[in-house]
Amino acid sequence: MHDTTQPIKIAILAMGGEGGGVLADWIVDLAETNGYFAQTTSVPGVAQRTGATIYYLELFSQTQAQADKGQPVFALMPLVGDVDVVLASELMEAGRAIQRGLVSKAQTTLIASTHRVFSVAEKSALGDGRVDSQELLAHAHQAAQRFIRFDMEKAAQACGSVVSAVLFGTLAGSHVLPFTRAQFEATIERGGVGIRPSLKAFEQGYQHAQGNTSPPTDEAVQAPVLQPQHAGVRALLARIAQEFPASMHTVLREGVRRLVDYQDLGYADLYLDRMSTITQSTASSDGLLRTETGRHLALWMSYEDTARVAALKTRHTRFERVHQEAGVQADQVLAIHEYMHPRLQEICETLPAPLGRWLMNSHLPRRMVEHWTQKGRVIQTSSVRGYLLLRTVAAMKRFRRSTLRYAEENRRIEAWLGRIEAIGGHNPALALEVAYCQRLVKGYSDTHERGIRHYDLVMQALDQSAGSFSPTTLRELREAALADDVGHVLRDALARHALANS
């Protein structure tokens, strides 16, 4: 039981657009309507993604205040280790609350959604920068007196509502506040906006807190059988079935699907030609080498150039996803603005290879283009003009194989495959690490440029060693290249191994 001589202390950690302010207002209204004093403060921040806010609330019984013959004095900020309830709209927000000391084993009930919205640091990492969700959950279990958690975003979407309504229901079902379910629901009804979906989402949270939901089943989902209508695609799939081991079929089918979408049937056929050579040259090797080479080759061959980026930004599935995420109603209009900053290099890479090299090495024409591209451009893809502009750029994919970018990417791909083929016959483990080095080549613009620079340094070191690197050494160099975008860690690792080899 809560000590009625002390305020009930609640902290809400939520990101922009998740209804954290609405949730705080609901709790204040709930308290004040049912015989409690209440105060709320908020501290906005930009700690994560679109900005995260901490809402802090304190509630105190009016009856207790009368018995004490005084008025409560509320704090404006939570104290470390002295919060009764923490509500987190996302799993990393729960971790942030624990890091700040808001969650204590002796006192705190932690209620959190287990879905993830990756932080800027996670998304900007050159390698896989994701925080392990299982570690976050383990820390939360250890830190809190009681931990209630499930995927509240999924529950909210199923009800056409937002996470805050599910959190409110879970708070009611946890029985940590001295209010009845009817009083909680009446609070939502008094709000007068989105009552029906909010109550549905509230119900989901309440039932989860009560433990009345069915656990997820572990039944395996049968993958759909591909039934392509196009004769050319059927021929490519038949070639996979006839020429390659069964262990490679899943990866190669996905590679073909990706490359047909990216370019055309001929480009997917080139992919299978390359994989056929690798399969023959590494026939005595572990199948993992061939499978991983196929996976990374498909990724590399579908590199992100200007045509690809324009195509992805104008797909109908993207418009549908943005509308769904923004919760656009039938009587609302959504405007989508793209912030683009094409550099001279991207323009040159989009041109035919001879023309692109000429422009890159020219003087007056280069300065004119650089002056024109000094400032970024804002393009509204939801407008006819903006949409047609990007669709025109996307249509340039038909000329992709004549461009400067294709020539450079193709040169590196062929050299990469050559290394795998040469090393795979006698050292499959090292060849596998070479295949994984494709992870360094990703993105576009500055991100791609940094990745290519690091990739070239690692491959140069491998070539200078005449393939004598151990798999561990090459893996260390690759991880060093992914450790920072400047390249200090990679240069230190290269210097260390050069000294060791000397």
C-alpha cells in the first residue's frame, strides 16, 4: 500500500507524437476529479529521434491534506530513486529512465512498451549499432520492483489509437493508483476526442496488465510459394533450381527478386552468372561462404544511386506507409517534403562515364555546377510537380549501366569476387571474411564515400599481405572500419598489424 502521507510520484517518458502530454493530462484530470490534488511539469528534450519529453506528476489526497491541516507542496522534478510509477512509451525510453535513476527496486512499478524506435546513434552507426533489446529487458527486470511490458504500439495500431491510451489502460490494470477502472474510463470520455478507439486501446492495456491475454503461439509461418507471372522471372527461378545447391535457393531467389526490381531481368541474370562462377570455384568449401557471398553480392549490386533513391521516395507503398504512420484522416491532406542536397559527385556519377569524368576534372563547368548545388533543395513529392520530377530521375535507371557510378561499383564488385574466388579454394574462412567486407559499402552521398574509403584501405592491406591475413585479423580490420566514420580506429589497427607483420 502507498503511504498516504506522501505524494504519488509518476514519471512519463515519451517521444513526440505518442501522446505523452495527453496521458499526463488524463492522469491529472483523473486525480482532480476523484479527490486528489495534482501537478504536472514537463521537460522537453532531443535525446532521441524526434525528441523525448519527461512528464513528471505528483498526486496527493485532499482528504489527507485536510487531516494534516495544510496544503501539499509538490516537486517540479523527480528525485533519483523516489518515483512510484514510470511509464515509458518505448523500450529505449525505459532504459533511459533506468539510466537516470528514476526506477528503483524498492519502490517503482515500471510500465513500458517493448517496441523499438531506433535512436539516432543506433541508426547512424556504420555497422549494426542497435542496442540489444533483450539486455534492455533484463536491466528493466532487475531495476524495477514490478515490470509490466508488451508491444503497446502494435496494440494501439490494431485499435486505431496511440500508445498513450494503451499505457493508460495498463496503468489502470496494474492497480498502483487508488482509482477504479470506471474512473479511468470516465476520464477518457470527458476528453471528448477519439473516445471509441482510445477505449479500445485502454481495454488492451488493461487486459495485458491483468494477465488475461493469450500468449503468442510458436506455430511456424509457412513461406508463400513464389508463382511469378512473367516468363523471364520463371526462367531465372528455374535456372536457380537447376544450377545451384538447394541450400542457396532462398538467398538467390531473394537476390533475383531484388535485382529485377532494382534494374531488369538481364541484371538479375548477371547476378546468377557471377554466383555460378563463385559456386564452381568454391565447390569444396563450406556452403556458408557461397550463401553469404550471394546475399552480399545482391546488396552490393543494388547500390543506392540517385535513380534508386528517387524510385524509393515515389513508390505508392511509401505514400501508404507515411499516411498510416501519420494517422491521416479521410478529411485531411498530407504534404510530404523531401530535403535533398545533391553534390557534384552524385551528379557526375549519374552521367555517362566519359561525360561524368570530364565534368569531375573540368574547371569552369565544375565550378558552375558546384555553385548551383551549394544549397539543398526541398521537393514536395506529394505535389504533381515534385512527384514528376523525382519520377523522371527514377526513370534514368534504364541508363544506369552506362554511368560513371556503375563503372566504379562494377570494378570493385569484380575485384571483390576475384578475391573470394582466389582465396575460397584454400582458405574458406578468410574468403568468408572478405565477403563480409561488403558491409563497409553502404548508403549514398557522404556515408557511401566514407564506406568506400575504408573498404579500399582494408582491401589494400589484404592485397599487400598476399592473402596471408588470418580470418581474425581481417575481421578485426573490418570491425575497426565500422567503429567510427572518421577512420581513426581503422588507421590504428592497420598500423598495429603492419608493425606486427614487419
